[in-house]
Amino acid sequence: IEAGVRGEGGEVFLLDMGQPIRILDLARQLITLSGLEPELDIPIAFTGLRPGEKLAEDLLTEQEAGQSTWHQKITRCPQPPQDPARLFAQIARLEELAAGSDETGIRALLREMIPDYEPAADTPSGGGAPSPGG
């Protein structure tokens, strides 16, 4: 709420969320908080990483520089101005490409829209959609 009130508009704010936790620990806590016992009432399955998934997320690219703000746990990330008409046209084109299952066209358009976009290794059709950052 504070970032929304103090923001100038057009920027993105990152909140310091503390230390990362393991998904396994989170799953066990949620099961326990639901009054059940992990592994007895609800089994936990390990499926491994799928194409495009990562173990850790990069919140900023190398080109984006976070700036300190009035609060030590809020980082400001200014964004370049966008032309709404161009963005809506790109989104419409992306929808057309998706409707036609044109994976090559989708990747090309995403590269145009997101300069630091790096698609995951090519996957066979149906292997999942490309994800920004890879």
C-alpha cells in the first residue's frame, strides 16, 4: 500500500520477502495446517524440473537496476515508457500466433517484445509454453 501511495507511476516495486523457503517445507506446513499428516494423509511426489522451470527466480535482469526507496525492504525498478497502441497490437498478434500454434512466431514476437527474453531449449510440440528468462 505504501508503494502505491508514494509511487510516481510506471515503476515496479520489489518487496524483500525474507529468506527463501523450500517448496517441500511449504507443502508439509500447508498439509499440517489443514489438520492432516504429510506422507500419511497426503503423499508428496517429486516430479523434477520441467522445461523452462528454474530452481530460483531472477527478479531483475542485468539491464534493470533496482533503486533504494524510503523503506529498506522496498526496491524501486523504473520501467521504460510503453506505447499502449503498439503493446495492444503485439498482444493481438501473440493471440493469433497462439491460436495457430506457431511456436516459432511466438518466440520471435516475444524476443521483439522482451529484449532480454531467452527461450528455454526447444521442446517438442505440447512440451509447454516458452517462459521469459528461460
